[in-house]
Amino acid sequence: MARRIGRFFQVSCGFMLALLAASSVSDALAQKEKPKEPLWTHAFDLSCRKFGESEFTDKTQKFGVEVFKDTNTGSGLYVSQVGSFAAAGGFDGIKSAIKGSKGPEWISGLDLPSRKAGEKEFTKDTRVYAMEVFYDANVGNWVYITNNGQKDPKGNVSATPAPKDVKPAPGSLKAPKWLHSVDLSCRKGGVREWQNAKKFGIEVYRDNNTGNLIYICDTGAIAVLPEKGESKSAEGKAPVWLHGLDLYCRKHNEMDFTKATQKFGVEVFRDENNGNLIYLSETGDLAVLPSPKPALPAPTPNVKEPQWTHGLNLSCRKAGEKEFTPKTRVYGAEVFRDDNTGVTLYLAETGSITAIPTATK
């Protein structure tokens, strides 16, 4: 399932203009070195069945996924053909494209119901998202992908490191365990009041095949991370809000930040059941990370503005597409530091958001 290398990316290096927050502008304009180009490492196609599709067939939906190393941060980035981004570790020793890269190893399939905000019970009308779990042996990561079963399938991805001594067992059939749920609101970029903020329902499950926690939004967006200790279930505590961010993201063909540049609202919460940080974008996409210790105060006092570091343009072929061509879809993304939490954020022009802890020197 691995594919050949092609020419595929351009790096977007335009600087922020005065329309951004003052501290972000000063940092961006002070940046003198051109960002390093991302390194393409490998690619594969991931098959994902629809809900109710018991077997893989030649008609099963496939999603193309490209994998890059952001050489500015050292993290890996999985990008699906629909513009879903997932950051992960495991790329420290990678200096070039992986020769003879291995195809993904299928581990299991999961069906996860996800209620909308305010929906108290699971019913026959609750939306169920189909999900497949793979192991990327090239870098030692679990890779999750969903299929919403619609005419325009989402193909949301998330990735997280697997234990070094892991021995994947394809065909694992342990059912996921529902732990708790949260309803979270997110304001649009530039909006200060909560009155019209959109609400999203988020379910939290334990994947008993991998030991990971799965956060799934009613939009089908997912975030996966290893479970640290036993998370409380059923009688969950309400999340607490920490702070909000306004993040700008240029489209792939937009060289500079302008008044027309899309601005996304992002809210930051702490899941009080396990301490995890939840980043939620106005599009209903999310990223989840372990909370730093000691626990951060809520709400965040003296909130620091997000610091823009660089921009990326990353291409992703559709499933079955062997080479990169001028018609291959390109996605613009911006990279920010949230110094309030010690997190580096990736925001794609699609509104997809993913995050990793900021590397410390």
C-alpha cells in the first residue's frame, strides 16, 4: 500500500501583517530565517468501512494519507486527502524519505456512537461513526481514521505513539468502553461573547485493543492519546474552560496574511476526569493532550497571545493516485505556540487542528 515519492510541497513563508495580534506580529516579523522545508517520509492508503459494513471489499472507501516530518519542530504530520491533520512523535531519527516503507497494519475496527450537544441518551437515531485502527511500523505509531458514511466521506485521522515493545495483533475485536461525555462550546474567530457560540457533543472511549483514549466529536473529528491511569467513567466531572485563541490560517495559494485571511476561533478546556487538555476549533475539530503538571489554573490568568512560528503547504494524493501532479490537492497550514500551556498547534485551512507539546531546548 506504500506509494512512490513525487514532488509535492511548497513552503508558505509570508509574514504576518498588522491585522494580527501585536505580540504575534512582532515575533513573526522578527523572524529572519526562512522556515525549513517539510520532509515527505512515506504514504499509504487506508481503507475504512462504513457503519454496518462488516467486511472489507473492493468497494470499501479508501483514503490517501501522506506523512511528513516538520523539520522546524521535529514532529510528524499525517495528512488525509480531505485535509485532516494529525501530529505525532516518532520522527526524531528520520532524516530522509523512508526507503521501502511498510504498508499499514490493520488492527481493528470500531463503531463509536457520538451524541450531539444536549442529547442526553444514546438512541437508535444517535450518529455512529465507523473507525479503523492501523499500526504504522515505519515510525511506531497508531493511526486512526473514520468514515462518516456520507457521499462526501470525512476521513478524519489521528495518530499517537505506540509502546516500543508493542506487538500488533491484527483482527483484535475487543469492544471500546464508553467512559464519559462533555458538551463544549466554541466561539467564532474574533467573537468575544458566548451567546451564539456553537455547541459540540464529545464522547470519550477507551480503545481496549491499544490502551488509548479516543475523543470523538459529533462532527466525526477525532483525537487519540495514550491513557494515563484509569479514567473515571459514567459519573464524569464537567470540563473547565482555560482560555480562547484566535488563529489565522492562509489557504495554500495565499502567500501573505491579509484582511481576507480566514480566522478561526479555538477554545481550550481541561477534562477534569483525567486532566487532559482539549483544544476545540469552531469547525468542531479537536486536539487532546496530557495536561502539564502541576495543573494549570482555570481560567488562565494573564493570557498570552498565540505565537505564530511558520506556515506549511502540504499536498495529499487521493487513494490510488500514484504520483503527485499539478492537480493534487494542496492544504495550507499555520503553526503556533500556545505558551499558556506549552503546546504547539497546527491549524489547517480546513479548520482541522492538531497539537504536540512544545519542544524544550
